[in-house]
Amino acid sequence: MKTLLSAVLAAGLLSTMPLANAQQDAVTPAPTQPEAGAAAPAAPAGEAVAPDAAGGHGGEAEEHHTVHYPLKHPASLDWSFAGMFGHWDVAQLQRGLKVYKEVCSACHSMNLVAMRSLGALGYSEEQVKAFAAEYTVQDGPNGDGEMFERKAIPSDHFPAPYPNPEAAAAANNGAAPPDLSLIAKGRAVERGFPTFIFDIFTQYAESGPDYVHGLLTGYGQEPAADVVIQPGTYYNPYFISGPALAMPPPLSADQVTYDDGTQQTVDQYARDVSAFLMWAAEPHLVERKQTGLIVILFLAVFAGMLYIVKRRVWDGIAH
Amino acid sequence: MAGHSSYVPSNGFTRWIDARLPLPRLVYDSFVAYPVPRNLNYAYTFGGILALFLAVQILTGVVLAMHYAAATGLAFQSVEAIMRDVNWGWLLRYMHANGASFFFIAVYLHMFRNFYYGSYKAPREVLYILGVIIFLLMMATAFMGYVLPWGQMSFWGATVITGFFTAFPIIGDPIQQLLLGGFAVDNATLNRFFSLHYLLPFMIAGVVILHVWALHVVGQTNPTGVEVKSPRDTVPFTPQATVKDGFAMVVFLFVFAWFVFYIPNFLGHPDNYTPANALKTPAHIVPEWYFLPFYAMLRAITFNIGPIDSKLGGVLVMFGSIIVLFFLPWLDTSRVRSTAFRPIYKIFYWILVADCILLGWLGSRPAEGIYPTLSLIGTIYYFAHWLIVLPVVGLIETPRKLPNSIAEAVLGPDRGLGTGTGHGAAPTGAVTAPQVKG
Amino acid sequence: MSANETLEPTRRDFLYIATGAVAAVGAASVAWPFIDQMNPDAATLALAEIEVDVSQVAVGQSITAKWRGKPIFIRQRTPEEIEAAKTVSLDELKDPVARNANLGADAPATDENRSAKGKEAWLVMVGVCTHLGCIPLGQSGDYNGWFCPCHGSTYDTSGRIRSGPAPENMAIPAFEFISDTTVRIG
């Protein structure tokens, strides 16, 4: 009974804790934006219309009406690496690598990922070596003081498509394509209250790949009448920082050939490359969860034993 | 208790040591024979948990520093090399990052336990003030640590927080330049933050020693707020308190492990996985969750107060929210220590808890719509609670009747020595009822 | 202290011992990541094995490759140098063991055991003086092999110590010619 207070204290503080995750409220509460709808991530459907800039719905005129992005929440997909027993779908990662290599890598670097780590995708040492040898990298200087090109080796990182961010921006109308090494951890759509509290217990940590998948499959929709699309940008309601982005729709059906008979659709490509990018961002994810299971079980048993010891030590001592 | 030692060296060697460096005696007196009130509940276990987490942070921090490079061009990559290439680096870094959050969870629970049971009141003022100093050092350490990965939130958080100082007229800009070692957050800033981030935990450890020392001079409070009067009121630290603290630690570690291994980025911010870019601010700059209530108070002041402009006003309010804590022992006018016996103050106490949670939530919101107004209301209550409610309620309130002693509270007025048959879960007598309601 | 009598202080039942053992196992397990993090990381290990292109190394020339932080001398020796190395009898050598990681620890220090297998012109060795770790100079010294400027150790054209304070022949790393022009070291 005396523990009740501490429990309440704990509960109170605990509920403040996850607020850190909050960054931007796409599910804006009623006072500012009565018409923005889709709260549940499982229901990102079309009824979450773009906020009405005229703002007449609630009867009160919204003077400084801030539109929150993304306009639509991405769907929560089933990922093999989600949850306590998460594991990589190696075939999926291999397909994702293929999509990255044949599509994304034309513009997007992946500077932090070394090709030697591709062994985790089920490739042999020889295959990794052959994969690396398809790239050339600059090395040097040699004895004459000249930089030279050589075939990449596994210890090299993925070569970047542009020599520097300025060149990347110049080649893409001023918008440098972001590096993809950490994109699956560097983008997350806010989950909103109370979902983010449930996320602690469900171990939801896949907002990154969900976002990437949502973005890659979110093109081609009809924008609401009041949404202004800047020239040279493409409407995508799943984009996290605006109604439209500079990247044209990158994927189309049958663009990348799959050898394992997996269907060659945009949705499938997006799933595969999102999974691959999750691996690229967190290569030790599965190892982490496997270690975690042992640690959690150990601590549970240890806590149980300590509790019994504690009961015994306090036996007969009223407190 | 304090003053006499019951330590008896058991063999020749310990006698030899005891005559030269009585460290075993110190440990024995402090952590074995040390008497603690028998009625401590689990809210009193966070001190031990905090000691554990200070150790976790120092240990993981020292090994992370073996791989980290404090230079703007290398910091981000070196952290990613820790995550990818260093053996167990992912574990060490996630432990360190989440360890900071759990350190703060524990310290907030520890602080609110202290507020509830009036632990700050005489004769524990120094003990309490040392605690507030530890809290300040923790905040400085955490802030500088968050800068080290050199992501977008690192950079812009550092920019915003060092910008506080520019609010002060005349001396503000020179102070900011002094702190930054330049005109903006840059390599010099990163280097000194790394140096200080390594230094401050050891200063915390030093103040913790003083904190524990002071605790062992004045003794612990307890849920009744009645001082220990006789040995019947206490149990020895070991094994009773040790085992209880140990159990609480393991339960806390379980939650910690849940975060570290399954949702390690839950308490972090995605933008910190983007390298720092001095030319592009993220859409929303949000501090780590444990600073959110203070951040909300900073942003609540959107208007000038007489000669004080809103920027300086916000900074003063934010610093003031912590400064005010130093004065609690003298602001509290109640004769009774424990809120459990204060029916009116208890209501205000829970309003304060709710207010802090509300402020934390508001700190995470964009500054638009109704949020700044709510923040202002929350800020006003926060200060009113300490400056008005605490002194006034103490004067007008009639507290409930206190038990004569801890033993009486636990065993009931008619019961004898501490050989009661009831288990802890079923304390007897009406006098214990108030704690339950808390 | 009051209630302590109700316990049996001498009791060491199974539960206490088991709990203590679990705690010890936990502490030991936690210690391991803190120790193992000091071992070479994945990026370092990836460079523990390198491939060197030796197509540009003509007879009488050598290159220095960097392997595991140390210089590797790769030399295509002239016939005279080979001859000079071969004519030395083992009795004259200060260190009679080949010090070749590709051979057994007791292989004699013949030139055949020092040079590349099946390619006797090629000498691949760790260019570190076995005395105190300086890097010897090539094609110098009394034996026209290597001469360490630090303390005057001289090595012959097979990299064997001949005079001076160094105790051992220069080490031959594990290596293999995977083609006529590429040698894999490590």
C-alpha cells in the first residue's frame, strides 16, 4: 500500500518522458486546426485532407494558421525486423540493395556504409569483393603526387555520386539529395498522443522505414485545390517538410529486375529499399534485439529472485 | 547512529587496516550498520538508483571517449563508427544516451519524493541544497553531452541555449563569445564542451559524496516525517535497505534495458541523425525531454515586463525556476514535514506534479495557437506554488495528527517491539492511512 | 537493528547463494562489452588483409606497402642478390630460423624459406628492424641488404640479420601471390 504513492509518482513522471519524441504535431489538436483528422497511424487514408487554408470549418477564423507536415501519416507496415524477435529478411535486403544500387544511388550517397558490411546481407566474401569491384574510387596520391582511380575493395565505403554537396545541389536544381546512410533513423513522423505511449509497450521503432515507404509510394495523388505546388517540385502528401519535394517519383513498375520472382511493383520496391535502408542505418539491429532478449530475461529472473530475498529479509519486520 | 561506531574488526588484517586507514569502518558504518527508518517505501530507493546510473554514465562515457573524435569534421562519423564498427559500440552508446534519460527520470522521482515528504526541511537544508547543485551539474553535463554527436539538434540546441546569455544587456554578447570560443557554435565550442562533459561527472561524483555525507549526519526522512527517536524506529541498512534498493535497481534496469535494446531512439530526436548544418535550422528545435518544462517556461514569456524585454524575461524565468528551489527550506512554513499529513497542501502538490507534466508537454509543442498561453499559465502556477502556496498553506492549514514515533506508525499505538506479525503490505492502525491515500 | 533478532544471521540458504551467483554472472557479462570494445574494430580488421599490385616492380626494385600499420618491403631481387643470399651457409647466420609466418616456427633460414614460394626473386617482409622497431634502409650496409640507421643492425639480401644488435631476421608475414602481379598479405 505504501508503494502506491511511489507508483503514482512513477506513472506521472513516466508520462512526461516520451514527449521528447514529439517534434511536430501533424495531428494538431482541435484549437488550432479542427479539421486535420487522421490520428491513428493505421488509418492514413484519404480523409486526412490537406488543411484548409481558408480555415472556415470550425466557425472561427484562423489568423495565423500553420500547416503541419506531412499532410498524411504513413501506414505502419509489417517489417520482419520489428518487435522483440525481429530479424532481417535477407532476401528482402538483397532486393533492397539492388533497388538502391540501380535507382537511388544515381543521386543519393550512402557515405557511412562500408561495402565490407554487405556480408550481413548473406553475400560471401568473394561476392562482396566482386560487388565492390564494380565501383571505382579515387585513391592516392601515388608516388608522382597524382590522385588516381582504382577499383573499390570491400573496405571502401559506397562511393558517392557527387564529389561534394555543392556539386550535388548544382546538379539537382539546388536541392542536394540527402545521404541515405541514416535516413531510416533520421526521418520519423510524430505519432501523437496517446499512440506514442503505446509505442513503448509495442516497441514500435519503425517510423523511419514506414516514412520512406510512404514517401516512395505517395506520388501521383491529386493535391487539394488550395495546395500550392512550386514549379519543379512534386506533390507528395507524405513528405515531412512540405506539400511537395524536389525529387521526382523515383520508382516505376518493372524498373528493377528481381531474380527471385518477387513482384516488381512500386510498392514492393519501396518496401525492399526501406528495409535495406533500415539495415544501412542500424546494421546491428538484430544483434541488439537478440542480446536484449537475454538481458531482459536475465533481469526478470534476477528481479524475481531479489524480490523473494527481500521478502525473506523483511519477514517479521513490520514496516 | 552518527557519532559512534559499532564496527569491530574481525581479524588481524582488518585491525591493522583499521588503525591506519579506517575505510572498512567507514563502509561498515555507512552502508551496513547505518540505521534507516523502517517505514521507507519504494519512493526512497531512487538515491541508490541514481548512484548506479552515475556509475553507468561514467563507465560508458569513458569507453566512448576512447573512440570519439571531438572535431567538427569527425565527430559525427566517429559516433557512427562507434555504432557500426566498434565492438559492442552500439550497446555502449545506446546505454549512454538512454542512461542520461533514465538518470533524469530517477532524479525527478527523487526530487518529487523530496517535495512530497518535505525532506528539504530543517535540519536537511544543506543536504537538499547539495542535491539541487547536483541537479544543475547534471543539466549542464547532459546539455553538453547532447552536443557531442554533432547532429542537427546538437548544433541548434547549442546555438539556442548559448543564445540565452545574449539576453543580458551589455555583458551578454561577450559572455556568449567566451562560452563559444567564437562568434557561433563551432570547433572550439565542440572541443570545450567535450572537455567539460568529461569533467563535470566527476564533479557530480564529488558533490554526491558530500550529499551522502550530509545524509548520514542528519539521517533519512520517512513517510511520516517524524524523526527517528529510538532504535525501534529503524532497521540496519544491510540487509534490509540494501536488498530493497537492489530489487528496485533491478526493476529500474529492466525498464532501462527495454529502452536500450528495443526502442533506443524513442527518447532521442530523429534530426540528430542528420549531421550539423550551420546554414539550415530544423523545422522545430526541441530540447531533450528532461528540459522541456524549463523550455516551456522560457517560451512562455512573450511580452515585455516593464524594462525587461521578453527575451531576457524568458531567460530569467527559466533560471529562476531552478533558483527558487534553493529557497524551499525557508519558504515552507509548515510545522509538519510530510505532505501525507497535510490535507490541503497535498492537493496543491498534485497540482504541481500535473503542472510540471503539462509544461513538459507544452515544451514539445510548437509555439503557436493556445500553447504559449497555456505555458504562461503553467509558469505562473509553478512560481505561485513555491512562492505563495508553500508559505501560505503552511500557515493556515491544520495538519492531521502525527504519530508519536515511526514505530507507533508502523505497529500501532498499542503494539510493542518490532516483532509485529504483519507483513509490510498490511500496515496496521489508522495513523498509517494518510500515506496510502497519497 | 531492533528487528534483526528475528532473522537467523548465520543462515545461508540456497536462495541467497543463488541470487548472489546470478548477480555475479550479470556483473561479469556486463564487463565483457567494456573490455571487448578495446579490441580492433571492424574497420581496422577489414584492413588486416590487403592486396598489393606488384606489376610495376621491376627486377632490382622494391615498393613499400602499409599493412597493419607497418611497412611491408616487397622487392624483386636481382640474380646477384639471390645468388649472394643463397651462398651463405646457415652456420654464418646469427638467427638460423626463417621467421616466415607461412612456414613452421623451426624452418631454417635458407633463402628458399625466406623468399616467396615458387618465386625466389620476390622477397616480402615486414620492414621493421627486430631490434627496437626502426625501419631499415634498403640496399645498404655491409651485406648490400638493409641497414638500420638507429643502432647499426645490418641485414643481407634475404633480410637476415648478419651483424649488429638485432636478434632476429626480419619477419615474413603471411602472404600469397594470388596472381603473377598481385600479392595478398595477411
